Amino acid sequence: MLPDDAPKGIFRDYFETIVTCVIFVIFARTYVFQQSKIPTGSMIPTLLVGDYIMVNKFAFAPLSSAPALARAEHALLPVRDLKRGDIIVFKYPEEPEKDYIKRVIGLPGEVLQIRDRQVYIDGKPLDEKYKVHRNPKGLNFDQDDYPPTRIPENSLFCMGDNRDNSKDSRSWGFVPRDYVKGRAFMIWWSYDEDRDAWQRTALADKASGIWDKVTHLFTKSRWERSFQIIK
């Protein structure tokens, strides 16, 4: 026979398991991972409207404050410095309550120039296989060129891959290093959404969006993009 307190023991085991899972999820969402959705086409073709991505918030933590788990030679959650080409999520400098996603192009102390759509770093042309231009030259006269500018310390110059349709450092300036929230590293799901869906913020619009996903899950999901590593 089971002891009289068996039901209490089972209840306690379930309760402790649930509490542990909740604590882990809260910790992970706060310090390690963040989910984001791509609302606009500024990062096409790398990221599409309706891509749901995972952001590694731990990747660029200061090494001095990172736990031993990150500093170890074969770390489970490796920490490193920001590099050119990283796709990052950051607080939009003009409205810090909003998140933006762009690619790091210029690093602190470098002199960046754009001449006839070609980016130069310290006078040397930058090879950018990821970028696209969809408009004829001269149509975006305010984006095709950028004067030689030294990037301040603790700042980054970031641009979208879809160069003719991206509001980025060319228009609003540098990204402070401490505004960086993490590195976009994986697309976990992708759904073919309307390009202006992000502008519809009313409660009825949000409910309609959820219903659309439920009813068109299998026909509008871009399954081939699921679990792709972002580069």
C-alpha cells in the first residue's frame, strides 16, 4: 500500500517541476533568448516579412561579467565581441522603446564612406554579398552616397541588406553599443504576412491576424525557412 501522504508527494513533485520550468523560462527570456518578428522588408533577402526569429541576448555580454559557463574554452553559451556582418537587434536611437534589426557594417574608430552605393572602410571597398539594390542608381540620391565619417567609440554603423528600402544609420546615425540587445541567430518559423501588417495595431486587427494564422497555417507558412541559421 502507498503511504497516506503519497498524493501530497505527487502534488509537490508536479508543483516543483512547474515552478522550476517557469523560473527557467523567465531567466531565458530575460538574459539569454528573445523572440522577434520581422515586420518590414529592410533586411530582404536575408530576412523576410513574417520571419519569426530567435535573438541571442547573451552573445555580446561583457566577458568580465559573463559566468564561467560562457568563458570556458568550449562554452555552451559563448560570449564574443561584435563583428562586422553580425545581424543585431537594438533599441532604435530615435525611439529607444522600439526594437530595430540591421547588419553591423562599421565598427568603432573606422572611417566609413559610401560612394555610388559602394561601402568603403578606411578607404578599402567592402565586399557585401548579402546586400541588394532594387532601384535604379540615382533614384535614392540620399542613400547611394555617404561622406567619409569616423565612427565614434562605443558606436556602430548599421544598415539593412535591402539598401534602397531601409531606414538605417545613413539617416539616423550611429547605434550606441549599449543599445544592442542581441544577435539574431535563427529563423524558427516564417509566415507569409502582408507587408503593412505591422501598422495594424488595433485589437480587432490583432485578432484577425491570429485567426489568419490559424486558418492558413499550412498554406502560408514558409516551412523551408524554419530553423535556418541567420547569416
